[in-house]
Amino acid sequence: MSLWVVIPVKPLRRSKSKLTNVLSEEERTILNFQMYENTLKVLSEIDIKAYSAQKVLILPADLPLINKEDLEGVMEYEADGPFMLISPDRKMSGTNLLYISPPDLIEFSFGIGSFERHVRQAQLKNATIEVRKFSGSDLDIDSPEDLELYQKLISFESKNQYLNI
């Protein structure tokens, strides 16, 4: 199996513009860098070797909870013929993770409504489609509400670690 991983990243200072009301430019830059750094760290923990891709994994850098187990779960997926494994955002609107074969199965289209657009395109190609939610792929940081939820989750996790719960 050969696999390419694509991490779409906007310029760090311009990314997450929907958060301008709650974070300064410097804070958004730091947040973007930390999420990108986490994505690269998780990828470095798994064994990926690729020369010519038969499959492609689209992994956005704004998934702060993505982890090694999630990515191993993705790469274990196999199907005969063209396939798409897709993980929607928590609102079932956007696409937070996309694993496809062949790499040109669909035309990529991200943002609101992308989950449905990707599924429709794969259906038109008669591809096997698997919708799967992973523990770290639900939450992407696109809005102040997403950031607030992430901060609450991190705070809760820190308290539980301290209390050994």
C-alpha cells in the first residue's frame, strides 16, 4: 500500500479569521501553529512510506484532538475497488478527515456542506463509502464556539488527570 497524506494549511497569521472576536492575531497564529505541530507529531508516530500514491489521506491541521489511534484506524480500512472513508465534523456538515482511493476519485471541496458534497461525488463514481467518526476527528476549530468547546474539554481533561479520574 502506498499512501500520501495531505495537510491543508492556510498561512498561520491569516487562518481562523472567524476567531478574530475572541483571539488576537498573535493568539490565532499560536493556536494554528500548535494544531499543525500536533498533526505532524501524530503523523510521525505512525509508519508511512509512500512513493506513488494509490490512496490519499486528507488530514486538516485544525483537529487538536486527533491521535495516533485514530489514524491507525483509518489506515486499517480496506475495500475492493474505489472507496472513500469520510469523517464529518461534529455538526455533520464539514469534512474533517478524508481517505480515498484512487486519489482522483473526487474533487475536493471543503467548508460548510462539504460532507454531503464529498459523499454525493463518491456515490456518482459507485465507490464504497464508509462514514466513520473517530474520537479526535469530530472537533475542528473554525468558530468561537468550537474554540470554547475545545477549551472546556482541555480544562476538564486537566482536572481529571489531576484527580486521577
